[in-house]
Amino acid sequence: MTQLFLPLCVACFALVFTSAAPPPTTQTAEVAIPDRCDGIEFDAITPDEQGKHLFFKDGFLWKGFRGPAQRVAESFSDLGRVDAAFRMHREGSTEDHDYVYLFQDEMVFRYFNQTLQDGFPKKVEQEFPGVPCHLDAAVECPKGECSADSVLFFKGSEVYHYDVATRTVKKKEWPQVPPCTSAIRWMEHYYCFQGHNFTRFHPVTGLVVGGVYPKDARAYFMGCPNYGGGIGGAHELPACSEVKFDAVTSDNAGRTYYFTGSRYQSVGTGLDDPRAFPITRMWPEVAGGVDAAFSYQDKMYLIKGDQVFIYLSGAPYSLIEGYPKTLQVELGVQGPVDAAFACPGDHTAHIIQGAQMRDVDLSVTPSTVTKVTNLGVLPEVDAALCGSDGLKLFSNTMYTKYRNKYQLSPDEDRRRPGVSYMMATPEYFFIDSSMKICSSIRLSNPF
């Protein structure tokens, strides 16, 4: 049972006697730079303002999931060791949304673009009433994943759930979650680190979810030799110019999902070096891949064979009761479907089948086909995505961009050729734990 808990952070004092001081020396011991593949225990992990994850250990810092360590003071001149860290999530706030909070003993430091903000450092209890000092870990929990924009603070076996808006705390104990030395929110999931292992947990219930834990972080969160390469591994991967997508869609939170085979990847949330996951991880009822996908209002439609799965958007996605249904019943068309898209603010789903595109009115029940367009000389379409910047049709290892859907009309006054691009810029990794998919999905002309 949770209870309101408002402890005061009491600073600890120690008497230091001159007789106990070490003898003076003329030599300075050189501190070895740690290697995170040695199985070290991180002190803190947090994304920065740009979404790049920062890993802290003693006085050292790693930026991103790969690369060497540097000293913390090179980026945060006011700090050495960091006990806990998180990036504030507070939509609509110009005061501290996306600001980075770093904790050391009984003090908290607030940064933006690595610049310490006026008035900081402060006592922890001054900035976060009811939260203890000498924290072990912290992680943000946005509204929708928690009941309100929140921060989870960890100290020993205790968890302090802090409501950002009301500045109130609920103290919890989660017996399934081990004491966290650091914590991370990644792709809407939550991970507690202890040593070089991690455990995934639910941020509201504290239940361990998603598989058998603990797991070795070196095989997932960093590019370590002999550990599968992780997120930033340097294995030989096919470039995305060699991989085609089965479906692409964006949700109303701004995430874009790419589907290929039995895996998907989400980008557009400010995360660096994302990984691919089994589709069943997010949409457990859909196995073996999807043929097409589109989003409409707060729902995502996944089409597989002659069936349509409709999910309510959110974290996690939830299948609407009564689904899947057949394509004929739900959309008034028969399969198979090559691609589909719906443009923001429009009530029409565009279903591409071979050289034809069927417009389906989603505002009526049952949905009905209102128009059939002959796409003529367009190449075979594998996936489609419509957004504020135009329409993209994916074909094999290329995509073609149109200003809007009307450019697909056969009307000579409206039909214009699209501009084609290769999918080859290696900025975002698209990989699974066996490193078998491809090395990039950022398009050469970014969305």
C-alpha cells in the first residue's frame, strides 16, 4: 500500500581530525579511465535536452550508447561525481521542461545545454519537497505512462513517486524491483540498473514485465565486443539502402513506426541510436509482420492478410475489444493490401492495392469506399506515410516524396512527379539483438 510520505533530508556531518589525514605527497595518482564493458555499475543515467543518453560513473561520463568516456567536469564544470539524474518532462512548461537535473549528496543541480541555471544548486528538499537526499537513482515518468507528469526517485528499497504539478510524494516499496543504482526510461519502457544488469519494470505498479530478468546491460545498452553489440554495436549490418519497409505510420504523439519483417522501430522522440524490437512487444496480438499501417485520430490500424487490428494509441497500445475484424467488414475492401496511409486532419484512409488506390471514408459506419484512383506508372508501393511535410511512398530501397496526396491524381493539371531519395544516411540504427536488420533508417532527406 502506498502512503503519503514527507521526510526531511538531514545532512550528515563528520569530524575530520588532522591526525587522520594522509601524509602529503608530491605525486598525483593517475585515475584510470573506466571501460563500461568491464561490467561497471553506473551511478546515474539520463537523456540530455537533445535525447542523447548520458552515463555517469565516478567522475566520468559517456555520451550515447557507444564511444569513450570523458570527465564529467568537461561538460558540467560544477560537478564531479553524480548520484542520480533525470530529464524533466513537463509539457507546456517553459520553466523546466527538458531540463536536466543532477544530484550529488543533499544537493541538486539543474542544467540546460550544460549550463547551470540561476539559483542552483539547491537542497534536494527545497526543489523536491518530501524527497530524501543521497539518492540512488531517478527517472522521469510522463503523463500517460504515469497518471501525471512525475519523477520516480529511488533510495535503497524505497521508491518516491513525485507528482511534478502538485509537488506531493507517495512512498512505495516494490518487492519485485531490486535496489536501483541508476534508472532509465527508453522507448516508453522503464529499466532499473543494478551493477551491470538491468530489470524492466512498470512505473506505476512496480511489477517486473517483458521477459526474464535481470539481463546484462552490455548486450543491450552499449556496444561491447562479445555481448551482441547492443544499441551502438559496430557489427557488419546491411545498410537501409538494402532493406525495404513493409509499413510506416506516425501516431498522434509524433512517433513514427517503421515495420520490416517481424520487427519495428520507433523514431522521432528525441532518442539516440534506437533499436528494433519484435512487433509483438508493442502489439502482442500481431505476429509475423504487417502488410500495411495507418493512424487515424487516436487509433492505429495494422493490416495483416485479410484482417485489421485497431489499437488505441498510448503506452502501451491496447487492442480495441472485438478486433481483429476482416478488411471487408472494417474498411469495405478485400485483401491483400500493399500500403495504406491517412493524412493528418483527414477522415479518409487511402488503401493501395497494386496500381489502384481506394479512398475509404472513416467518418461513417460502416466505412465505405468513395473513390478509386488509377496510380498509372507509379512503381510498386511497399509502404506510405502522410504528414505535414507531404506524402512519401516507399518502394524497395527508395522513397518518393510528393507535396500532397493530390499529386497522385491522374488529372494532368494536378499530377506532378515526386522527388526520389535513397534511404542510406547512417544516423539512426535499426537493429535487433542479433544485429541482423540494417544500419540506418534516417532517410537522406529527413522527415
